[in-house]
Amino acid sequence: MLTKIGKWTILMIATIVLTISTCGTTIFAAAITAKTPSWGSWDDTTITYKTENTSSYYQSIWKNAVKRWNKVGVVKLKAATTGEKADITLTSSASLSTQGGKLAGYTNYSYYKKSGNDQIVSAKSTLNRRLLSKYDYTKNQRTNVATHEIKLVMP
């Protein structure tokens, strides 16, 4: 089993590789300025997810993002079974606005405060359909945004 520092190092390298290999310059710039939690982690490297209230098109976007993360091998994202509470909910919205302005995607997470290393317990990642359409994001670019949103809650 890898140490937490080793896992963190592998995750950061994987994130850089994913970003460089899949992101256009516009999305790459957005990824650099986004804040990623470095204070907490899941209690396991197998993390369950579900897609919710989204079209089949956006379900395929999320499916592709999940495949990208599973290909890296740092974590195992696994679809939650029927009736199981998922760790991460993946969805899309007609629009999305926060205090920072309009965003292509947003991830909100909950955690337990622990000394030294907080434990993430749930997350919800949302893609902004209106903004992604307004700026003519391709399917690959939308998958880049989804991949980035999942990155925000990786251990």
C-alpha cells in the first residue's frame, strides 16, 4: 500500500498528465486557477458515483471522465448499485452561477473535520449546460471539464 505522500504524488502527476493530454488551452488555464482541496481525502481509494438528473448525452460525458480517472489507476471510481448511497453525484444543470461568477462546472463536497487530515464524505459535481453550449464546447472539451470536476475530490 502506498503512503499518503506517495498517493498524493501519483495523483498530482496523473492530474498533470490528464490535463496536458486532454485539455485545450482555454480549459487548461481554468484548471490552473481552480482551487483543489489538499487538506482532505476519502477513507478508501474505491469511490462510488452515480449520474443524476441529466441527459444521456451528459451521462456519456461523465462516463468518459470516469474512464479517464480509472485509466490512471490512482483510484477506482465505481458506479453505485441501485439503492446504494453514492460518494459522488455527477449531474448537469441548465445554468450554474456562484459567488465567483458563471462557471463551466462546479463541485461541492462535505467532509468531517479531523486533526491532520479531514475526511471527505460526499461530493456533487455539476456541469453548466448553458455555458458549455454558449461557448460551443466540443464533447471532448466537456469531458475535460467533467474530468477536472472529479479531480476536485480525489484523495
